[in-house]
Amino acid sequence: GESVGLHLPTLSVQEGDNSIINCAYSNSASDYFIWYKQESGKGPQFIIDIRSNMDKRQGQRVTVLLNKTVKHLSLQIAATQPGDSAVYFCAENGAGNQFYFGTGTSLTVIP
Amino acid sequence: EAGVTQSPTHLIKTRGQQATLRCSPISGHTSVYWYQQALGLGLQFLLWYDEGEERNRGNFPPRFSGRQFPNYSSELNVNALELEDSALYLCASSSATGGKFQNIQYFGAGTRLSVL
């Protein structure tokens, strides 16, 4: 039968370079956002979160930027390593405890 | 401390059969969420249980159902399986006591359901 291609946006970076993964969210009322990393064969793993009263939050080698004006979120990974190769999802939480996940971006780190 | 555990890891069924997937949340977590992840796609929200009650469900037909037990573990049932139900089914748990901004969902490794 016909094979179905991946729907994921992809990003390839050289080891040691910085990576920027972007996410557009849909609900202007969303006030809490999380980035997840999903390695092959595993469930999504929490990376970093940010509330809507912040524009920037830093973790270990990762920074999340939030632009509420254009409903845009980005994840910056410094000095990208082969272990960073994975699919990255942003999730937005508007009302209640329900999160809505983006399609994801597949990051490949080239040694 | 054990994370979210799901069983079985893989499940193979034929069209029309029923599938039952199980999830044990992190100890102390009362909320359980189910998601469907078709190959190469994002996570589609299925169901949310908290304190034994269904709190919300996504845009899926009624043949997708589940329940949460008194020990907060959960079961997802899919009746009358169709080929397009083939996907990775992920379970996540969170603690409702921390408030919305501590409501991080922690995921299991998933159950890979294949419908032939």
C-alpha cells in the first residue's frame, strides 16, 4: 500500500551549535506552557515550563521564550549534543488541567 | 520512586476486537490522562480522569472509554477496533494538589497498539 510520510517539521543542526525550535499556540487565553522531549520508543519527558507572566525562562542548556503578542513559543538549546536528538513538543494549558500539544518538531543532531 | 507505568508494551489485535490498556500513575498523583499518538503525529487528547471521575474527553467516538480505579490506576478500552486505531497510546499522571502551575504531566512509555 501507499506509505504515509511523517508530518513533523524537522530541524538538523551540527553538534555544538545552538538549536531553536518554534511553536505557535492557538489559544490567547493559555497561561501556562510546557516543552516536552520525546526520544524514540519513549514517552514525552518534561523539559521546562513557563507561565504567561514571564517572557523568558532558563534551565540547564535550555531557554524558553514566550511572545504572547503573536502567540509564539520557542525553545533554545545551547551547545546541542547527539543526546538532544528527539521530537520536541510544546503544550499549552488554558482552562483547567487539560493540555493541548503541538505537532512536534523532530531535531536531528549531526555529529 | 517509580514513574508512570503502562502495560502491555505492545498489543496486536484484529479489526473488530476489543483492546484494554492499563496505566499506573506516579504514587500520590490522582489525575490520569490518555493520549493517542499516531505515527509521525502529535498527541491527541483522549480522556482525563481525576479522583475516579471522568473530567473531560477529547474528540473521539464513544467506543473509546475508560475508568479510574480507587488506587488511581486507569484502564483505557477501545471497542470495535478499526485499522486507524493503530497508534501509540500514552498515559500521563499529574498531582492536582499543586495547583494549575505545578500540574506537570509525567508520561509513561506507552502501549503500541497494532490493529491488523
